[in-house]
Amino acid sequence: MKEKEEINNMSPLTWAYVGDAVYELYIRNYLVNTTNLKPHKLHIESIKYVKAKSQANILEKLDNYLTEEEKEIVRRGRNTKNHHIPKNADVNDYMYSTAFEALIGYLYLTQNNERLNEILNKCIQEKMA
């Protein structure tokens, strides 16, 4: 496992790469454990959580819940230049979803598991609200 200083020096896009996988797995696990949906319906339902617009909306709702350090991670993720923007995503939503994924990836990589779980659980609450 890398030291926190090494992780801080990584590109926020690397954090987002990891965060994308962590968040998707969390959502899939949540849906499997809370519904009786078949795989195709699970996929359709998971998209509601993991698409760029949803992640951007969740991040906005989490703003007051984040620490200053976490807000800095989000800022770095949002401001990172990404030349690959999906054709079905709004540029602004995509920037904020990248920021959201960067935060999740950063917390995972730094093994801040307690805070990661708090935020992931809060994501479900905010999405359900």
C-alpha cells in the first residue's frame, strides 16, 4: 500500500479511476442486498446511482458534510483536465462526477475506511431523499 504522501501526489484522475470502481461495487452490493431484482433490472437501477448527473447531484448534497481536506480533494478532482467526456454527459456534471469519484478513490486508497463508509452510506440516504 502506498503512503499518504504518494497518494497525494497522484493525479486526481487516478483517484477517480479507483473511486469509480469502489462506488460501482458499493452500489451493486447495496442493490443486491436490498432488492430481489434480476441482473438486467439491477443494472438499470444501478445506472440511476452511477451516472454522471446523479454523482454530481450527490456531491452537491454532500458539500456541508465534507471536511475541508475532503473539499480540497473534490476541488482537485473537479479541476483536473479530462479530455474524454462521454457524449451523453453534460461537461459540468462530468467534472463534478469526476470530483465525486476522486473523493471516493482517495478515501479508499488512504484506507480511511470509516469515513469512506460514512460517505457511501450518506450517498444512499441522499439519493433516496
